[in-house]
Amino acid sequence: MPNKKLVFQWIRTLQDDPTNIKAQELIIEHYSGLVKSLAYKYSANQFIYEDLVQVGMIGLFNAINRFDESFGKSFEAFAIPTILGEIKRFIRDQTWSVHVPRRIKELGPRIQRAIDELTIFNQQSPTIVEVANYLNIREEDVLETLEMRRSYRALSADREVETDGEGGTLSIFDVKGEEDPRYSFINLQLLLEKIFPILSQREQTVIKCVFFLGMSQKETGELLDISQMHVSRIQRRSLQKLKNVLPMSRDEVFESF
């Protein structure tokens, strides 16, 4: 386990020569556990965890570039907020609720940093023109990005908005349509019709009468001049045949009719 003095030596080496591969490898090996633990804290799944580890490493080396030993602060205490900042920024910029153009996602963090820096420098919120000049981009790009960044979090469907000047409100739930259960019935019917040829003519008739026409077993038996018990046996046998050829388990399929 390297001591603090040796770690500071690696950091100073990288500050003097950021391309020093040996120092980079030593730093990564020493602080990989710290970066991984911070990434794990904010990861929702394995895929984003791996991305967050990479982003955390970027934050680690950013901290190395900016670290000043003379401040008397330990490197870990300085690096952790920087690593977390990169991780949170990545999550913020990569997890939009609504799709927006890539350039907007890339401009967003730059514009936000510019706003923060100009606010600190001028002691007041910057104008669109000042932000555009600061980043050397068009004012239209600043306006579009600030507007599109509102799409980072979609509004709740039950969020009410005013529809007129007299206090009237409306939510998405008030205007959205409802799912028609008959759609699933039609899809299922089409599926069953494709595999019906595996059934005998009598078996097909029983299934159609009971499930498609809503007839009882007794009514079906009277139609076919057979007993209700015989209809029940044919129905069970037919359902088992159909289930055996369906692409997945359909134990509750026929209960939906």
C-alpha cells in the first residue's frame, strides 16, 4: 500500500507530464476502488455502472490537474467532489425523459458552466448575448438549448395547466384515450385463426362457439347434438392442442374471452 508521500509524487508527476503512462497506471490502480464505489452508489444497472466508472476516472484526472498541495487539503477530500460532479453531470446529460438533439445535450453543460462563471464574475445573472459571446456561439443556440433543457424531465400526466384566463385547467389524463380491450381480443383471434387447422372441424366449432360467440357449453352441445360433458371434453382437448403450439405460455389467454 503506497504511502501518502508516494501518491503525491505520482500526482506531481502527472501534473508535470499528463502523458506519463506509468504514473497514470499507478494512480488508476490506487484509486480504482474509490471511483468504483462512487460509481456504484449512483448506478441503476450494470451498463450505466461501467459508464460511470469511466466518467469517474475522468473526474479523478481532472482533480489531479487542479489539485494544489499547498492548500493543505488531502487529495481524496479534493478529488471526491470532483469525481461525483462528473458522475452527476453524466447522469444529468444522458438521462433525458424526452429525446433532444445530441448537440443540445453537449451544449447544455457548457452553457450552464458559462452561466455559473459569468454570474460569479459579474455578480449578476448573464444575458443571452453575454453567454453567447462567452462561448463564441450564436444567441439562437443558447436560447434553443435553454428551452430544450426543460425536456430533461417530462411533466407528470396529471399535471394541470391553465386553458383559459378564467381558471379552467386541463391535464393529459383529461384528453388521452383509453385502451380498448377489443384490440387484444382481435390480435388473439387472428393468432388463433392461424393455428386453427391443427384442430378437427368439430373442435374448431366448439372453440368458436364457446369463445368467439359466447355460447355456453350446453348451447354448443345442443347445436352439435352432443352432451354438455362431451363439449367440455372437446374444449379441454382443443385448448391443450392450441397451447402446445402457441409461441409462449398462454395459461390465461382463453380466460380473456
